[in-house]
Amino acid sequence: MSIVTFYSYKGGVGRSMALANVGFELSKKGLRVLMVDWDLEAPGLEKYFTSYQINAEGLGLLPLLLDAKKDSAVDYKKYLWTIQIPSNTLSLLHSGREKFIDYAQNLEAFDWKDFFSLNQGGVFLEKLRIHWKSDFDIVLIDSRTGLSDVSGICTIFLPDIIVPMFTANYQSLNGVRDILRLTQEARQNLDVDRLPLSILPIPARFGTRAEFKQSQEWLDRFAETLSEFYSDWLPLWIKPRQVLERLKIPQIDYFGFGEKLAVVDAGTSDPEGMGFVYSKIAAFLASDFKDVKSLVGEDYEKEKQKYQQQKTLRAGANAKPEFDYVNDIYISYSPDVITTRWISDFFLPVFKSYLTQELGRVPVIYFDRTEINIGIKLMDQLKYNLSRSRMLVTIMTDLYQVNFQTLAETLTFRDRSKALNTNLIQVVKLKMVTDFSKDLKSWDFTEFSTAGEGFSKTPEYVDFLNLMKSLSIEIANTLKAIPPFDPEWSNMQEYSFSASEILSKK
């Protein structure tokens, strides 16, 4: 359930063509795909699908935005087109140019500042985002180039993933790099919760073999300029250049005439063809950035083995492996004052004491988010500690269920639990408000959620201790059987927004 923006700093990179081909391939896989033509000044995404049956009744994006100024509860589905491809149906939110007689005049008069300030456009777009993530498996947005209100919506506010496209010139490459840096920074200042973007850089209109030497130099230049955007998903033994080499979209003159789908006209089996690359991009997006091995190919295992051998030689035979657990337990909670105090004053002291008895050693528990390393972003530290923890203890409250970060923490460990066929999550319920955790091992602490000063002298404290002991025994038994750390386990992603979406990911 991801929203993916295709972006380019300069025009002429084949961005819309790439999106159309990737959308076609994703739909072929059976996914529910929505394509959005947000390049309102120069639209035309629908032209790639003229050979297919299109239900073209919906008015499009600009009419939707104009109507939303009058009624924020407007139903976006009434503005869509549907495209019938051989194996599935694609949804398209076109610009509106084809259906709206006064399109140019209304676009010129549309005031984004007015839309956001007077008509609560941000609230509407947030609701639209939530609906899209619920109604579709993946949403592909064709963004306007450069830096503007519209491109900011498409790169900062709406997406989970950005696919920046660029050509082999400094304006295009450095422009993309600078926009991506600005986007990540601006995203942290939004009024709504967002995790950092995942970024998949794509070289476009790449030269032929006749320019082999220059092409290799530019691949090196791409890797050096954009290396920072791979750190959150690419394993250490794979270099960004290896990914860029496989995802560069070749320049093929035939597809420069008219709007054609390369994945249809040329197929996806030729490694030198555009369709092959589009298919690779689609498969990687469908895997939610997890299937790096298929993306890189046979070099993956070779490079992994080489990397580990080099590390062993440099560090010595008795050195501790670089990839290892750091924590036994990661406490996942909404960091409001009440919950934080309950954990630190009542839960954690007893839990740590009992768990020490059961393990025969003091457990390492990651809890206090105020103890951070200066100079390292808090989110990076949370992601690191989450990925390097053996188990997750979720403190379930009202606020937990509407927090992007905490939901992502739980889903990260649900993925790992499925991979190992072992439940690595224990839920401590302080509120019985949902069936969010009905398929997870949970413990009802609601009776003790209002514990305060003097709680240890009450009759209920004995029940609290008994429950804590049972929880500690369960966790200790699981900890003793957890296999070695695997660096290929997924890191924290922005999986979804609501509890109902989490339940749908079983």
C-alpha cells in the first residue's frame, strides 16, 4: 500500500512513459493500481493507453480539486477513468484536460495558496491519501518538474516512495539530488506524521554502446552523487552503481515517436530493452523494496560472500560479526506523557527484574527515546535499534493506533515473525479499544493502566506481578530460541495508516 511519485528536475527524461509502463506491469501482476496525472501544465498520461478500452466518464484531477474547494467530502472515485488491459483494470485520475472545456482558464486561475489556507486543502489531500492507500495496492503519481507548489505536494506531502529520473547532464543530476535533500528535510516539518521517503533513482535516456567510456564515467558519477539515497534499503555489500547499472533506461529512438508501451511492443525479456528495465522497476516496487536479490541478480550472493570475507580478514577471526543483535527487547509505544510514565515507573522495573531471573542475565531493553546520540537523527536511531532487536513488546493504547511510526514498528516485526514462523511480538494492552492485535499474543493490563503512587501496596499489585511473571516467562522462552540476526530482514517502512489496514496485511 504505497504511494509512489515519479519525479524529474528537468523535462524530457521519459517520466510519464516510465510511469505508464510500470503501471501496466504492476497491473499485470494483479495489483490494484491507480495512476495520477499531476503534471497539470503538461498532462497526457492517458495517451499511452489509447489502444485499450477506456471508461472515460470521470472529469479528472483539476475538476476534483475545484469541487473540493466547495465540498471537502467529494468522492474522488467519480473523477476516475478505468482502462481495461488484457489481465486487469487500471484506474487513472487524468488531469481533466480531455473532459473540461475551460481547463486552461481554470488551471491558470487556480490558487494553491487559497486552496490550502482558506479551504483546508491540506486536510482534503490527507484524506485523499488515506483513501488511496486503502483502495489500491499502489498509487503512481506523475509529478510536475522543478520546484513548485504542485511538485511539493507530489514529492513531500503525498508519497511514501520517490522514483527520481535524470539524464547524464549535471543540471538534471544535481537538480534531482538537491530536491531530494530538500524533500526529506521538509517532510519532517509537516503537520502530519511521515516516515522518511524511500528513494529509487533511475537514469533515463541512457546512451548506447557507442559511448561506452562516457557511459561508464557517468554511472560512476551517478553513484557518487546519489549514494546517500540508498543507505536505508540497500545492503552494505551491494554498491549503488550495481543497481544503477541494472535500472538505467536505454535511449531507443523507436519509442521517441508517439506514446507507446515498451513492455507491450518490445516485451520484457530483452536485457537491452526498455521493457526489461520497466519490468524490473515494477517488480521491485511490488516487493516494497525488499527483493534486492532479484533486482541485482547473480552478483548479489557473490558480493555478499566477498564482503563478509573481507570483513573477517580485516577484523580478525575472533571479531564480533558486524551484523548482530544489539537489543533483546524493543519497547514500542506512543511517547505521550502518561504512557511513558506508566512504562518507566510500573512496567519496566518489574519486567526487567523477572526477565533477568528467567534468562540468567540482564536483558538489553531499548525504551528511552530521550537517550539519543547527538548528531544522529532520532528516526535513524529508532530504525537501527528496531532492526537490531530480537523481539518487540507493544504497549497498546489509543494513541498507538493512529501513529505512523508505532504501526510501522509492529508491521516490521510481523514481517520478521512470518519469515521465521515464530511470534516475535508481545502486546501489552492498556486499552481494549480494537481487535488490532487479535492475531498477536496479547496480555490484558487494562486493570492496571491507571496505576499510580502507592500501587505496590494494593491487593491488585499481586495480580500485576503474576501477570508480569507470565509475560516474562513467555518472552524468555522465545528469546532463547531466536535464530541469528539476518541483515536481509526488512527495516522499518511506512506500511499503513490505520489498524484496519494492518489487519489486511496478514
